[in-house]
Amino acid sequence: MLLLEVLGSALLGLALSAAAVRALAPRLPSRRVVLVSGVLGALFGAYLTHFALGPGQYTLMASFIGAVLVSAVVLSLLLRPAHASRRRPHRTPFSLPSRG
């Protein structure tokens, strides 16, 4: 049962991180970092949920839910702000504009 929990949570984390790469690619770091972070976050979430609930008969689905939630939190920490295309470049005070 524990092996099913580990494999299932790893697959859920991989699916969630692949969806994040597909939807938010410009705002995320490299693809490899996102995929590894999603899987590791899901594994940690499943471990944390399993440890908090203890042994029981309904822990598989709860571990999957915990895995998805922690993986989503880890992936949200990787997001960078969107670039505003109409912002003026920052110049230091009293600087002369360059011609190049």
C-alpha cells in the first residue's frame, strides 16, 4: 500500500508540474527544475499527510490530496512576476541618456 502511495503521489506531482510548465512556461525557471520540484513537493506532501494521519484505512486518498496541495504550493513559489511590456527602463537619478 505504501508503494502505491509513493508512486501515485509522484505521478500526481509530475502531472501537476507538467501542466504548470505548459500553462506558465514564461514565468517559470527551467523545465527540469519545475518537474523535479513538483515531484519532490508531492512526495513530501504525501509523507507529511501520511505521518499526520497515521495508519488507517482512508489514508490513500488523503495522502494524494496532501501531495497535490503541497506540490501546488512548491510550484507557486517558483513563479516569477509577469513582465510589464510598457514599463520605462529604470535610470539612475541625474544620469545622461546613452545613445546606444
